[in-house]
Amino acid sequence: MGVFTQSAPRGFRGKLFEINWAFVLLILLVGLIGVGMLYSVEGGAWNPYASRHAARLGVGLMAMVVIALFPPRFWMGIAYPAFLGALVLLIGVELIGATAMGAQRWIDIGPIRMQPSEIMKIALVLALARYYHDLPEEKVSSLGGLIIPALMIAVPMGLIIKQPDLGTSLLLAATGVVIVFLAGLSWKVIIGAGVMGGIGGGFFFQYGLQDYQRRRIMTFINPEDDPMGAGYHILQSKIALGSGGMTGKGYMEGTQAHLNFLPEKQTDFIFTMLGEEFGFIGGLVVLGLYALILANCIMIATSCRSVFLRLVVMGVATTFSLYVFINVGMVMGMLPVVGVPLPMISYGGTVMMTVLIGLGLILGAHVHRDTEPPKGAGLFG
């Protein structure tokens, strides 16, 4: 049966049969690489990082398949409530959020600690896709049609910047801009907004960033200026990557990581550890798997009939690709250190689950690619 040529069969069993299992396998492979690297982080111990990561991967993969079976009407129906719920959680972080490592980014709900900014990434994609699906075509390219999407992007972005979390806020903004662009915004509006954004960016750098965030950007330009302070992370990362050479030092043999010269090796700098242990070839294999996942996303997007599904797929794919691009560029010294994890490989519960939920939406778009939800469709009618 052709992957993109036949209509999705009806019924639960038919939908399971229609799932792109090769896509699921690619995601599983990347997740297992994460389990293996976190096992190495602990020096060959199963707890706590590797075991928790493996459990979350298993639960997330099952949730991803279940999500793929829900029809587009369901996701359209919950798009705005999900966005408002994520917004409430972000406000809750500001009021009663938990603080760790100098940042107030988490909220505790019973025994569960979650990061609402990660949830907002999926909620924003759904809400913007719903908005443009319902918007009359003649208004899509107008300035008036941009006001609501701009507010939907700016409000959560402002709340996330206050946490402070510059990396996530920029990633959220970039995803929103890509969705607005793909929806068909006029080039005149795009160019005008770009000029205004460039002017505003200079003021924001001077007056909107925390001191440590400005130092990170200046350190990116010249990390040798403060090798034992702000430049320490990136210099150690470059040393570790360079020492890995072409084939690496071997699994669990990375000296920079295991002698604790490499900071945050279980989260933001896990790709550096992978490069030290498996070298240039190992890093290239991981990037190749990510590229295959992204290629599948693009193929699925082009096969969807509805505006809603196309924008959801490309919105999630943009977020996913930016995770990879920013994290890898960061650890190689090509981008400032902004604290963006490597999807499905870095340790982190909320990030893992939101990435897999997003990929579940893409799987669902493939299953329901021939579906065209009516404009204004609700959850139950």
C-alpha cells in the first residue's frame, strides 16, 4: 500500500494500519540514543537519568500513537482552550512558580513538576493553525489578519522572557512567524515587520535582556575573554568535540564529560558528550536521523488537504528543527548558549512529552491527510 497515495481506511483498526510506522521507528531510534547517552552520563548506572528517560520514551511513544488516531476536528476543537490553558499556566509560573538554577520556569501540580513554556509550543501551533483555517482567504494576507496572531505570539513570549528563558521565547516566536508566513501573509507586511523587528531588536538587547543574557551573547562573539566564567561552558564544549576526532574515544570513555569538565552534559550539552564518545561520524548519524524525521514531516505536510493539518505539521516540524539547530549550533560555538535541549536525547520530562505529542499530531495528520474539517468546526459538531 502506498504511503501517500491511498485514502485512510475507516475504523480504529484501519487507522492503526495507516500509521507511518517507519516514522515511528525513526523516533524510537533517536530516543534510544538518548537512553544510551544518559546511561553513559551516569558512568554505566541505570538510575536516575537513563531509567526515567526510557520510561518517558515508552509512555510518550504510546501516547503518540493514540494521539494519531484522533480526528482533526478534535484538535481544532481543543486548540483555543489548550492555548488559554497554557497561558494560565504561564501566569501561574509568574505567581507561584518553582525556581531552580536561578530561573522561575516550572510549576508544581501535586507530585508533578511541569514547564508550561514547553506546553505553549504545541498550544500555539494548534491555535494559530485553527485561526488561519477559519480565516477567510482574502483576510490572510492583510495587516488586519495579523493582529490576533501577533498577540497570540507576543503575550506568551513576554511571559516566558520574564522567567527568564530567552531561548524558549525566541523559539516560540520563530515558530509563530513561520506559521504566519506559510499561511500566506503578504510580502509587504513581512518586510515591514522585519524592519520594525530589527529596530526593536536593538532596543530589546540594550534594555530588555538580563545582564547574564547579554553576557552570553558577547561571550558567543569572543568566549576567550572570560575562559573561567561566562566562556567556560562553550570552551569546554569545543575541547570535548575536538577531542572526539572522527570516530570518538569510545562509549563511556569521554574524559571531558566523565571528569566533569563538561557542564550540563545530561541536558543542554549532551550532543557534545556524544561527539566526544562517537566522534564526527556519530554526530553525523544523529543529525541524519533528525533530517529523515524532518523530511517525513515535509512529505506529510504536502499530502494534507486541509490548511489546519498543513500548518500543524509545519509548525511542529519548525519547532522540532529549531530545537536541533539551536542546540547543535550552541554546543559548537556557532550560536549563543541559550539553554535549548536536544529533542528526545537530552534529559527532561516536559520536553520529551511535548515533543512526542507534537510528533503524534504529525502522525495523525498523515492518517487523516484526506480529511477537510469545515471552518469553525467544534469539538463535538
